[in-house]
Amino acid sequence: MAQAAKRIIERENISSNVKENIGNTHPKLLTTHQGKYCKIQFEKFVLASNTKDSWFLTKNCEVVSMQSAKLNGSEIQMHGKVCKKLEDFFKSPFSSHFINIYQADVDFSCTEKFFKITDVKCKMIALKGLNGKYVFMPLLHTL
């Protein structure tokens, strides 16, 4: 009986978790059951405050880990941590930054900033390299 009650509560939470900013347009701001904004649904991808889905590249070529999001009036803002000291992952036959591929140490004492949705260039994937640094590559369908 207790499990049935928990499943009913979970179903109600799922249906009430979505908060949309304007109609059916993208991006959409999504919440967790704790009421915090932790996901943004873009037309082709999702950014979330979990390790796997948090990385994005700004139009100013900053690699950022999204920590949270908020509504500022009708505008969505993201709070993120910016990776310092981006380097090319490879330099031959051309520098990797030309195709938005970087490597960096992930230092979580890095600079924290707020970003607008319009600052996002693409979603990135982070892979830990053999040298301990992370390699950041864009997901092509998000460019």
C-alpha cells in the first residue's frame, strides 16, 4: 500500500515538474522535484546540472559547466563554472580550436559566471584523457 502511494506521488511530481517560459517554444526551463531549475530543453539538446549533460561552449569560446538556471523576468539565465586555460587538443594538421575541440584541467575552483541562453554556441562532451586533462568536443547536432 505504501509503495502504491509513493508511485502516485511520483507520477504527480513528474507531471508538475515542467515549467515552460513561453508557450511551446524552446528553450524550456525544467525543474526537479525539489523545485530547483536544473535542466534547459533546447530544440535539439538538453543542458542539465549533472556531470554528463552540463558542458557547453559559449560564442566567446569559453567551456562552461552549467550549475543551475533561473528565470530573470522572462529570460533564462544559467549559472556556470568556466574552465580556465583552454588548450588545443592537437596542433597538426591544424589547431583543434578551429573545430571547437579543446583540452583543459577541470578545476572546480574556477570562475563562476551567469550566462544568457543566447551565449550558448553548442553542447560539449567531456572525456578524461590519459594525461588527466579533459578533452571537450562539440556534439555536431547542437551546432
